[in-house]
Amino acid sequence: MSLELWSIAEIAQRIHAGELTAARVLDTMQARIQNVDRELGAYLALDGDRVRADAAEIDRKRMAGEPLPPLAGVPVSLKDNLVTEGLATTAGSKILQGWIPPYDATVVARLRAAGALVLGKVNLDEFGMGSSTERSAYKKTRNPWDTSRVPGGSSGGGAAAVAAGLCTASLGTDTGGSIRQPAAFCGVVGLKPTYGRVSRWGVIAYASSLDQVGPLTRSVADAAAMLQVIAGHDPHDSTSLPVPVPSYAQALTGDVRGLRIGLPREYYEGLADAEIRAALDKTIAALVERGAVKVDVTLPHTQLALTAYYIIAPAEASSNLARYDGIRYGKRAEATDLLSLYMKSRGEGFGPEVKRRIMLGTYALRSGYYDAYYKKAQQVRALIKADFDAAFEQADVLLTPTTPTTAFRFNAKATPLEMYQADIFTLACNLGGLPGLSVPCGLSSEGLPIGAQLLARPLDEAMLLRVGGVVESAVGLAGARPSGVGGI
Amino acid sequence: MSTLTRKEVEEIALLARLHLEASELEALQGELTAILDHFSALAAVDTTDVAPMTHALPIELPLRPDVVEPSLPASAALAAAPKREGDLIVVPAIIPGSDP
């Protein structure tokens, strides 16, 4: 296997041993991006001088015999809603075109301190609002397994880049499935940590009570290594939890004996795709064969998750996105009075899906409607959380499909509601604040990846990694690689 | 759930400080009506005595000591302002008739 597909451990060990330089890693990855990304469309911006200097510093430390940090020389990409000092950050929106942030998000600073090489910023649906990356204001990202299909979204650029070997790992954000759904579509591992596990400081806000940063990787072990670096309290984020971070590598025991695997009835009843159903059945059988116990559970309010989500998330978005007013940074339209300046700057800067959600959120929050919409949705959210609490009395981890279908074709979703349905299995996890993992569990007859979703109790990411590691080795892709672009 | 009128859509757009072209207003009128219709399922859910969930996890908002800490220099914070004069951001007159 070539360097482009090595794991984090393989790169780190070779750099520690002096068999590989960070400069060589950087050259190889930049050459591959040059060769392949014209067709794939994953990257929005590439770093140059900064990452070259970071690579040189790692190689200098190694030559001088100084200790190397855990991700020394590991090439990563970042979803373009994570702010990066000196590197253009757009959130996939025209309203931030040309904006150069003056600081690094905490997760970015942590990756840099851990020695990761930040190759560049990757594509997304505008402000994270979408499930196909088709809502980016900048470019189309293709699925490396079949370039006539979407990579999923909103972290579609990162999922495609990881799958195609254009970086070793990527950081995405997940508000209603935006890490796990593209991970499933692109055949990679995607982890949404518990709300509060990872700092949101410097993450361009979409829905603040749901947003969380997490890794997209080619293996469960790599997801554990990335989470280890980004997890933990940040004084800059009052919602980040001041609790210790366990060793995630130690969670990968390969042992699921005695674990109770909960199968939420509503998720399987709502699953129409027979091939995904068969892949899940195989996954369940593999876990039972290795000593896990299957338990039927029920999450009665599952059907309401979509509605609650599409009230809460747009309401929070309409408030968060009020900051893009053309005054302090971002696009400013020409106008002679202040109200016109606000309205024209926003009207010209935001794309159709963002406008739709701002309108929806403003409707739900306006005077006289608050109780019927936002408050009601928050009450339903409490019922959904209570469902999970009850299920976790009977089960240690829940196993569901990640998505109702495999990757769909471009322009396949005609209406907003059809697109929203792409997230029906991933939304409830965010409403409950739970950690969730998508791990590949097979290929469809068309050769498209299928994802299994694992959900665990708050702060029990270790459980997800433990079970996910077993799913990966028992029913994963077994070395199958995407053939759509730049085969390696 | 009733149909949104064109006037309601215009009112919401003004509240959201969002200029919309006539074609956008028309499209949104239909789309928002369809989405809100979908939301009507929520009204049927019994939420008597259910406290709204405002946070994913029960956390207490922490306080920190009120001490000055290093922050971005003004020049960095202002670097992306679309229109500037020195350390000030220039905007159109807020009071009508009082040109800057």
C-alpha cells in the first residue's frame, strides 16, 4: 500500500523511526491533490508556506532527537467551517468569500500542536446545511466510489478526500448527521462525539445546541487517535465539559463478549433498502458470533426527530447567522442606509438553502409562535432523550443503519423535504447529545459503501470505538477501494 | 396548518433582515408552507409537564474571574472590515438625513 493510504500509526511510526520525513509526506500528498482533486473537487483552499514550515520543523526535531508529538507528519484536511489563522475560510458561502480569519479554532490549534500537517480546507454544504455537499456555493464534490453520485454532506469534501487518499484524516462537524452520513456514503469511519466532548471555539456556528466536531478517517483506530487529540475541556467554550479524557486506543480491545447490542425497532421498520438491511443483519450476526447479546429496544418518538430537528436547528441558525450583516467582516453590498445594507448584503451573500432555514427559524421564533414551535420542539427533544435513556438501561450500545439509502446521484432530491429525509437515522443522536459512529459494514450490489451506526451513552466514545473496531474487522470493506478517481 | 401568505413571507424576510427577489419570495411561500405542514404533526404530541430541553447535557454555566487576558490586537480584529477609517468601521448613517 502506498503512503497516501497509510494509517496514522503507520505514518507516525515511520517518522519516529526516521524512515520517512514529514517533507516527503507533504510532497506526496500535495502531488496527489494536484493530480486527482480537479476531478474529485474536495479542496476549497490549499495551504502552502505554513504547512511546509510545520513539516520542516518536525523533520528538524526528529534530526535533533527531540520528542515528537503524537500526530507528527500526519496529513489532514479541515472542513471549511473551522477557522484557520491566515488561511481563507468560507463555510462554503459567498458571504465569507475572501475572509482570512485572525485565529485558529481550538481543534485546529490542537491538531497543529500534535504535529499534524494541515493540507487545506475541504468542501461542505453552505454553513453545514445539507446532506450532499451540492449546497456549497463553490464547487461540486464527487463520490470517489462513483463520480456520478454525491459524497453526502455536509462534511462531503472531507469524506471524499479521506476515501480517495487525499489526506489521512479530516475534521468535520456534525449537527444532524453531517459527519456520519458522508462517512457512510464514502466508505469511511465518521465519529460524532458527545455534545461538549470537543471544543466548538472557532467553529462557524450553525445550531449551537447540536453542533460538534469529529474525525473522518479510514479506520476506527485512526478515529481514536484523532479524538484523543481534539477531545477535552476548553476554557474558551463554556459548553465544553471539564471532565477527564480516557485513552481511546485502549478501547480497541477487539472484545465484545457480553455486550448488549440494542436494535431500535423504529430504525429497522423505517428501513426500505433490502441491501442495507442485509448488511445490518450480517453485522448483527457477526457481533453475536463474537459473544455479544442482541436486545430489541424501542425509541417511540423516533418519527418526531426530523420535525423537532428542523425547528430547533433553523431557529438556532437564524440567530447565529444574524452576525453576517456586512459590517465587520464578510461581504458588504453597496447601500445608502443601514437597513438596506444589512438586507442586501445578506440577500446577495447567502444561498437558497441557508435563506430557507433562516426564514424557517425566524418564523418559528417570532413573537406569538415561540410556544407552538421552538418550545414544543424542545419538549419533544426531551422525550427523544428520555427514549434513549430508557434504551440504555437495556443495552450498552445501539446499532442502526447510518442512512436509509446508499449514495444518491446529483440532483436526485427535488424538494427540501426529500433532502431532509436523508438524515432520518442520524438526527436523533444530536438531539440527545449522544456520541455516534458510522463504520463501513459492506458494499451494495452496485459497489457502493453501506454504513452501520453505533450510538452510546454520553461520553462513552470508548464503547463506540470498541464495538466499531469489531464491526470493521468482521464485516468492513476488507480492503475494497473506491475506483472512481485516481486509483492507487 | 394554514398556507403562508405572500405578505407573511415578506414580513418574516424583513424580521430576518434578508432581501429576497420576487422569484425567491414566491418559491419560499410554497416551500415554507410544505415544510410547516409537515411540522403540524408536532401539535398532536402530548407534552404536558415535559420540561423543554435547552441543553444536551445538564451543565452549569461556569463563571470565570473577571481579569484581563490577552486578546486579538485591534488591527487583527479589524483587518477584515469591508470599510474602515483608522480603528473605526464605516457604516451608512443610522439616523436618516444625517450623512456621515
